[in-house]
Amino acid sequence: MRDPARRQPLMHERRYAATLVAALTVSCLLSDRSPAIAAEPQARTAAHFLAGERGGQPSDFAVVYQRPARLPNGEMAWATKLVDRRTGSVSLVYGDLGGAVAGAELMRTGERVVAARQTAMQRKASRALRSAVGDRLSHMAVTGRAATSLPVAVWLDADVTAAEQAVRARHPEVTWLAGRPLANDLAT
């Protein structure tokens, strides 16, 4: 026979387990939570979206490729490339985890939201410039004084069409080829 001293802890464990099972059962039965509902598969969601946008049936759109994507604000999303079986056109559909489904405008909207939150320096400066400025600011914070200089180069993308046309108008004697002057000597 077993020693009664050994049986008591076993009975204590059984009572604890039974109490735990009863508490879990009661909490499941009394909770007001609705049962979980699985989302529609992404490919089907994308096909329904395109059918609504372009007409036809969801079965007219075949999935070519599907992958996870990251929206500009850092949130995860999904991207599906579909081909229209009727016309052969290829379309991209994006969806976020919140249930929004759209074409490329979903990405553009995310880019606009992120750009609105950023400073001009964050939006426009190259990684090297941001790093250089950050290093200089760190140096200033540590030493308490500013560094002597920060070399910066700036490239501008300007519309020079009007200026080029003015130069061509002032020099009718010059032959122009593909926007460049053809000169036989330095005087021309």
C-alpha cells in the first residue's frame, strides 16, 4: 500500500486542477466575446476589388503573385498581382491589416501621410547628409559648442526650358542639334 503522506499532495494537485478547469469553463461560458471569424483570403479579396473596379466576375482575375508588403508608415500589408483573363492586363492590389483594399492609391496615401509627419530634412535629405548633421549635432551636444563647418553640396532640378529658348532666340546664327549648339569655331 501507498504511504498516506504521499497521497495527500496528489489529492491537493487534483483539487487545484479541478478548480482551474471549473474557473476556465465558467469564464468561457460567461464571456460576451463573439467567436473569431476568419478573414477572406487575400487573393479572393483582391479579385473582388478588381471586379468591382473594372467590371466582370472575381473569377475573371487570376493571381500571378502574392507577397507581404510594408506600407510607407511601417505597417504590414499584402500585395497581390492579378491578370485579367479577358484582356490580359496586369493589376496590383494592396490591402492593409485593417481591411482596406485598394490599388496603388493605398501606397500613395500612406506616403502622403508619412510625408506630412516628416520635416523637410527627413523628407528630402540624403542618408549621408542626415548622418553628417546628426554627427555634428551630437558633437555640439557633447562639447557644448558648434563645429566650425558642415560641407554641403546641393543639386537643383530646375526647369531651364525658357532660358534655353531665350539663348536660341538671341543667337539665330547658331545651328542647334538636339538642344546643343553646333559650332565650328570658338567665335560662334
